Amino acid sequence: MTLPNLVNVSTAARLSRPLAWVLTSLMAVSCADEVAVTSAVAVDAKTGSTDIAVGAAVDGASATAMPTFVGQAHSAEPYVEIAGLWNAEAQRVQVVVWIGGFTDLLGIAAHLTYDADKLELVAQQMLDPTQESASTGFLWRGLVKDLAPGRLVTGIARFRAISHPYAYPDGTDLARAQWLSLEFVVKSTGKSTIGFDVPTRLARKATGEPIAAQWLTAEVDVPATFVIGGAP
Amino acid sequence: MNQHLPTLLLMCAAVTAQWLDATAVCAASPRKLFADTVPLPTDPDTPWHAKIQAQRAEASHQHAHRHDPGSGVADPVSGVADPVSGVADPVSGVADPLAWYSANFAGLGKPKWEIIHQDITVDLKVAASELKTEIDVKIRAHQPVDSLSLLTTGVSALKVTQLDGSPLKVTATNLSGYTQFTIDLAKPLTPEVDWVFHLSSTAKLACNPQGIGLYPCGLGPTYQWVTFHRYYLTASAVHSPFTSTLHVIADANKVAVAPGEPVGNEKLADGRKVWHFNQIERTDNAGFAIADYVAALGKLPGDKPLRVYTTAKYASYAKNIVGLAEKVIASFSKDFVPFAWPGLSIMQLENNFGGGYAPLSGIFMYRDVFGATPDTGYWSAAVELTAHEIGHQWWGNLVEPATSGDVALSESLAEFSSCLYTETALDSRAQIIRDHLSYLYQVPASEDMAVGAQGVYSSPSYVEIVYHKGAAVFDMLRNELGTDQLLATLKQYATTYNRDYATLDDLRYEALQVTGKDLNWYWDQWFEKKGHIKADVAGRLVDKDGVITVRLRVNQQVGKPFRFTLPVTIDFADGKSKTELVEINPKGDTAVIVDIAVQAVPIRVRLDIQRRVLRKFATGTPGDFNLSGFVDGADLVEMALRYGRAMRIKGKNGQEYFFTDLSWNELYDLNPDNRIDMDDVGALEQWVGTVAEEF
Ligand SMILES: [Zn+2]
Ligand SMILES: [Zn+2]
């Protein structure tokens, strides 16, 4: 059988640096939904808020122009949010995709898109929304891989730890949880959007029924004065 | 076509019972099967009851055509007058093409001689495991004959005389459980003048299961019966169905039951009773049973009687089977032709009987069916078996298969009829899906035979091939003809061949007459050849100047690819869905590419979601389950929906069985081992990011 072009970069090879810190630093924004909404709506990125959910330089009020990350907060449930920040120390845009407000979610998937001329993906990792394991009877399996420049296929689904004809798929309720983390370095200046390609957005219940969700985007703005490739 | 096999044609296998456990478990689960098996409307474009009434009226005016099998035999319609023809229907007084007097059984040509009638008295000696039989046999020759060869089940004592007791010259041989005897007549029989001889025999009953597992007789304390252990005579060289009167002797506290019309009982001098039955139809399938039976009565179309006989212990449940049988018969009378017999008796036997047996106007089934109630998980199994056996009142009795290669006309059609009934009545395709999977996963290549093969009995997978695959093959005809046209064909076939023999090819010819479609290729592919569809399926989305097309490639890497009609279901983000029937006609090529225009980018494309095609599919772009052209996260979500669904279990005999909740879809078995588990998820992860090759 002839096989089409395989993207020959394994997920493991992509993990150029440990991502554990991303979890802890971004965990700070996993506050109540209301707070997230308020902050995101109220704060203009240019004001330099310290709320990293909507983007700001974390290395203080430097005079140097830094890239900014502006996410959108959800106004409906269920939702998929792209949160992130510019980490000046690491010189990277660090992103976590959050999902929330889901009932009986079996799996969720989409093609994540970004401007490959402006951003270069340097790390990616699936996260476990519920920290389940074989001992709780369920586990999440996820995948993330480049399909083309600026297009990443990703998805997670909840599986039973055992395979049996009468052990039916079962979804879970998720108030707010992490799906995916990504790191980009900037390649050029200007604004670009990180989002999900509309026809590929999909969430399903364990019955197979599709779940309509609010899929949000985020904007990365690299100022003209920013020095590309600056050392961390 | 004159071979006279022991008639196993109407049996329902013990396998049926074996399946019951799984069915019960399945139906007991309160949970609906997942989206793929939620029933969709049947044939959305041709609602299948819409035009059937009109077609029925039309067909009954056209029934004059009869397919001559090409043997040079005179047209049976205008053949020699049957002594009983010309008599009006005793019930309605109106001449009816399906009425009892139209019997001729001339489809195999006129034999040299026939058994016209048997008057049979049976006396079951339980303690001695013996059956004593006395028969007056009426023979009619159509040519001068000086010897008659007949067959009965193996007897230990046999006496054949003239009616007045004077001896006849008889030579008997025993062959594999049967006794064949030849009467040499001093002077040839005069054509068209009936001659009666008397037979008296004693048979040692050996009630071990034969063939596919049904008990031929039973001598238990509760039920005593004789079914396949023949007590009546058949002609050994030809089919010769006969009318009969049966007299069953039983202890005074017991009741005897049998097919045909019960016409009372009387006390014998020794205190026992003799029960009388009248079989006015010609048939060579029969049986009787004795127990403390009580009858629950029902009504069939035309006010014909339905009698359900259970032991007293089951009497309070019998109304369920009465109600069920009434519904099934009403349904088949509407779908096919009206129920042909004067009435029907349904009789309970011991559980070890194993399944069901359906001679003309009588049905025997194992005990527990009669205890099923509509609110239990066992009910669907009871409905499936009852509907199958009732189906035989049309398929196998009204129209008999001409040869052993035509057994599909009995078993496959009875099973298909049952599936057709349960699909509507139980709102589920579970039965036909189980039949598909049974054939696909239980028949080793070494045991596979064509459904229409002569001697298909000889395959150890006979049941899976003829009952299960055969039913699927008739069900698939709905894809080709539409359900209403298939029913119109069956109606025409039942009319043309009522009380006659037919071949599979006769049915094909009827389909041509009714639908104008030549199904030669279908018959050739599905009845004359073994196997099933095996194909790789790949999809991709083509966007040409804003016109979006779902392009599918069906690739059959086999010597002779199958032609079939594939239901393709396309789901959209707005929740809408469309199903199209797509013709896959390889014309000798392995790959077929089809385009389906769509208004928007679909969220998934699914093939044959109701299992209307006898197939095993695999992904042509490995892991691209939703046929999007990419292996991505959506495919992982699809896999999560299909996770589990089947497993292999080892039986006591060490053999592995395939066990599923029926929502099994082999497409997701990426790492093929008849289970969908973490190995398959792992295999999918290897393919993530793959883009379908151009086609
Ligand atoms: Zn049968
Ligand atoms: Zn796909």
C-alpha cells in the first residue's frame, strides 16, 4: 500500500525542554470562570496588566517592546480557550489550551492553526484533563502532530482502561481543564492569530452526539522594535 | 434434483439457542447502542409500506406467468387436472389462486407415481422407547409402474400388505438410520387409479440429535415427541408430498398435538385416548407431541384459528406467544401473500429440543420461548425464533426448495423474514447484524461454501452460511431493489410457486419480471460463489472552485471484486446528515472511485452504518476512520466511540469465539485481532498526521 507523506517528527523529539513549569506558572490562571471573563474583558493588553491570561511582559516594566499575547475569554459554555503569555526569560510564547463547561465529553479534536511565518512551534504536549489512570478505570489518550506548516492536528479522548463489549464508552463532565500546551518562538514581527480551523472543530459525547462549543482564538503581537532571536 | 435428503430444511439450529444467552444479555442492557446502530428510517426514499397494497392488487392479476425450469415438462398451470381442482375454497367459496385446491407440486415435473394420502396411527411406547406405526398408504401411478421404492426411519419390524391383509413382495435395506423398502408388484399399477396398501412397523427410537442439533424425538416425563424421526413414508426417489390423517394414541391424562386441524379424540377400550388430526394440505413434513397440553387460542387473518399449546405450567404466559404469532402472521400476510393454511398450531417441547421446527401448519419450539414476556430480555430471542418458524409457513412449506442447492429458499428466506419483522417490531437490526457477524467471524475459509451450493449441508458452517449469510444476502437485495420491490418480488414468487418447488433461479426470474432488473450478477456473486466483500476504503475532500466533493476509493484486493451498493452517510457540523446509496461496480478493476457532492465540509463520512452490506472494511489511509483525508484528532474521537465492542473469548473446547454487543465495526480494528483496544489506539498514534494519497 502506498502511504502518503508522513510527518516524520516524533512528538518526543519536539519536547526540546521540560514543560513542567508551564503547568505551574499557567495554573495561576485556572481560577474561577468569572474571574477569567472579567479580567480578559476588562484588561487591555496595552495597559500591561500582570494578568498573564491576557498577555503581558512578566519581566517587569521594561522599556523594551516585548511581544504580547491576548487571549479571548469565553462568554458561553462549553468552551475552548487559548491562554498564554510571553515569557521573556525563556523568550517564548507559552500557550495552554483550556476546555471547560463540558458535560459527558468523550473526546475533543481540532486542527490548531497559527501563522508559521511569524511563529515557530518548538514544544508541544498533551495534558491530562482529569488525571485519571487505569486505577480509576479511565485514561485519556491524546495526540498532537504537525500536519503542515502552521497546522497542528490534536485531539484527546477518554478511554476505558479495559476493552470489553459491554464496557461502553463513558464521557466526563469538565468544569475547566487543560488539554494541550505549546511553546513558540517568534520568527518575525507583526500580529498573528492562533485558533482552530472551523471545519475541524469537533467534540463528542459518549453517545456520539456532537457538542457545540465556543472555540476562541488568541492574538500574538510582536512589536516592530522587538529583537528577533534575542537570547533568553 | 431427485435426491431425497433427510429433510433438515426446516430446522432451526441449536445454534439459535446458543445465541440466546448473548441476545438476552444484550437486550437486558438498558443502554442504547451508540450512534451507529440507532435505527435510521428504512429506505428513506421508498417508505416500504407505501405502495405495497397497490402492487399486491396488481400482482395478483399478473400471476399467470410461470417460469418453466426448462425441463421440457408441460406447463404445470395447464397440466393434468388434479382430482380436487375445480373445487371452490371451502371457506370463502371463491376461486383463489392461493387456495388449497391449487396444489400441484408439478415444478419438478410429473413423477411416475405419487403418494396421495397416508392414514397414520402412531402409538408411542415410552418404556420400551418404541414407536408402533400403522399406515394405509394411497398411491397413484401416472404411468404403469411395477415397483415402488419408499423410505422411513429405521424400523426393527416391518410388515407391508394389501389392504385385505394379503402379503406383498417387499425387500428392505437399512441405510444410515433410514429403512428403504421396495414393493414389487405382481401386476403394474393402472395409471390414475388409486391403490392402497398397508404398512405396520415398529421403530426403536434413537433420540440423539442429528444433523445440526435438533432432537428428532423425546421421551421425557413431561414431553414426548416425534419430529424428524420419521414415522410416515416418503418416496425414496422423488418428492411426493401427501395429504394425511393422523391418529395419535396417548394416556388418558395427556393431550396429543400435531400440525393440521385437530378433529377431536375418543376413548379406546384400554382406557387410553386417540387424538385425530386432518392435514388437508400436501406436505412431507410433520410431527406430533404428547404432554399435559392446554391450548391458548388466537385468530389469524380470515378468522382462521391459531392454537398455542403449552403445558399447564406455562398456560398463563401463552397469551404472549398468541399475540406475537398473530402479529407476525398478519405482517407476513401483508408483506408476502396471505397465510395459506386453514389454521396454525404452535407447540411447546422440552428445552433440549434446542430450537424450532416448522412443518406445514404446525410449529414446534423449545420450552423457554413460551415463558418469554415482552418486558424481559429474553423476548427478542423468542420473537426472532417464532418469526423465523412462522416464516417457514411461506418459505419451505408454501414454496418448497427444489434441490439441496435451493435450501436458501427455505432457511435464508425464513431468517430474512424474521429479521424484517424484528427490524420493525423491535425497532432494531440486531438480528440481521448478528447474522452478518456470525458468518463474517465464525466461518473458517476451509468450511465456507456458496449459499446455493448443492450439498451445502455438508459444511460444518451450514447454519452460518445458509441461515446467517443467506439472510444477509436477501437483506442486501433491499439495497439493489428497494424494500417494496423486494417484497413485491417475494409476493409474486409465492403466488407463482405456491404449493410447488422452486429453484433460486426461479426467484431471480420472478425478480426480473417484477422489477425489470436482471440480477444475474447478484445471484452469481452471492449464491453461486462463496465469501464476502473485503475492501480498503479511503476518503478525501476535493474542493474545486468552491465545489466540494467527498471522494471515496473502495479497493478490493481480491481476484474477483464484488459489485455492491454502499450506503454512505455524511455528517455535517450543523447536525444534519445525509445518506446516499452509491454503486460500487468494479467491472474487474480492484479500485472504484466515487464522488459525492456536498454543500459544506462534512465532519465525518461513515460507510454502511446499519450493516446492510456483507463486508469487512479497513481504512485505505490507515487510521482515517472518518474518511476526511487526514489522520487526526477527530479519528481518535471516532475510535473512542468504537472502543471495546467486541472481544474474543475462549470456549471450553479451546476454540475462540467472537463476542460483540453488535456495534462492532472492524474498520477501527487497526491492528487486526478482532478487538478494538489500546493496541489499536497505539496503532492510530503511529499514523497521526498522515494525509491521504491523491486519487
Ligand atoms: Zn428454519
Ligand atoms: Zn480522519
